[in-house]
Amino acid sequence: MTRRFEVGPVLVALGALLLAVSLFLEWYGPLTAWHAFEVVDLLLAALAMAALAVAVGLLVPDFGYLEGRWLPAIAIAILVLVAVQLLDPPPAAVDLPLETGAWLAFGAAVLVGVGALLSLGRVSFAVSVQSRDSRQRVAMVDHRQDTTDMPPVAAEPRADPPRRSGLLADPAEEPTHRTGE
């Protein structure tokens, strides 16, 4: 049985989860996204959930609440919002250094973007899941004696094969007839 997995939606789902986690980490000094931003944090959270919903819908079509055509717009919006916040921090964090949450959000935005591109290209990989063939037992092999405990058996000497004579026989093997003895 061969099962195909789409790579793009998996990357989008992973990026959306990382983006949601990054909102709770420090972005600027001691400030998390929830403390540093006014509206951007809510937009990023909503976009992360929308990207996750689209990814789940692409992976499991029965749970498709959002259509896959929204994925490029969501990915671009996430990437633009995160990049703008990295380049131009909010007023509360003007002189504070970028921290782990900001870089994780940037990585998540890139991951969502790459996943969206791969989803558009329908890149997938196949995994073949097959049951192992059980060993078939053969009666002659299963009931043979173990040869390691017994001495080797000497073969009986064979009789010489009969010699051929005639047109096809080898002249070197022809018996020589002596007359007069």
C-alpha cells in the first residue's frame, strides 16, 4: 500500500504552530508579542490559526473549513507583518534588542511561505507501507538432520561410465585392439 503525503501543508501547519508559540516568547528584551504590540499580535494569532486551518483542510479534506486558495495570501500577510515588526519595532520596544520570539516568528513565517509554495506546486513524497512476507516453511528443509553433530558421509565410489563407440565418440578414448595375442 502506498500512501502519499503532501509536504507543503505539513510545513504550513508546523510554521503556524511555531508562530503561535512565538507570540508567548520574548520578542524585544523582556517584552512578549502580547505586551509589545497593540493589534499586530492579534492579527498574527488569527493568521496562524487560519494557516493551520487551511493546512489541516489540505491534509484531511473532510476537515476543510478554509479553502486552499487563501493560503498564499495568508503566508504573504504573515511574512509582511513579521518582517515589518523586525525592521521597525513598536514604540514600546524601540531600544530593546530582538529576542528568541521574534526570530522564531520570522522562521515560522518563512516556513509558512515555503509550505504555501510547495502546496501550490503539489510537491509530495510517497511512503510505501507493506506487510512483511512471512517465511514459508518447506517440509524437506525443516526435517533434515543437523550436519554439524555428525561426521561427514563419504560418497560411494562410482563405476566408470560406459564408453561410447561410433562416429561421435572421441578417438582418444577408443580401445586399441591388438591382434595376435
